[in-house]
Amino acid sequence: MLKAIFGLMSLLIVLAIIGTLGKKQFEALGLSRDATTRAKGQGAEAQAVTNAVMGRAATVVVPGGVAGATPAPVEGTLPAQSKAIQSNVRDAANAALQQGANRSNAP
């Protein structure tokens, strides 16, 4: 019985920690209960990155980003935009993997 009580208390503590961390992450992204839309709740940097990914602005250099990545087109339907973004990410990942393979094969 005591073991079950401690197990339940441990679970509640873990859930409280996860909830607190999740809340901090949402606040860092500008996503809170007060924000009516994501774009209004975003900070300037997050908005610039979102615009760059969606192709609505000039490409922004993202720390740790892949060089040569192209922004997705704005025109088209939402599924077309989604496929374009997925294709861009896939191409960037393949380019990064190829670059790593070329480095390891270099003398």
C-alpha cells in the first residue's frame, strides 16, 4: 500500500515537472492562453523564421541551419505548401548527410 502511494506521488511530481517545462516552452514561443493566433503571439525572431520557412520574407540565417536551403513557396494550397516544406527539409537533410559522407571519405 505504501509503495502504491509513493508511486502515485512520484507520478504526480513528474507530471508537475513536465507541465512546468511545457508551460515555459510555450511562453518562450509566445504561445500562451492570451494569444489569439500564433503569429500575433510570436516574438520577432520566431516570426522571421516562420516567414522564411513559408517563403513570405527574405531567407533568414538560422543558427545550426543547413546552408543552401530554399524557402517554400507561398502560393498554392495548404497541402501543396506542406509538401514543398517537406521536400525542402528532405533535400536539406540529404545534402547534410552527403556532406558528412564526403567529409568522412576525404583523405
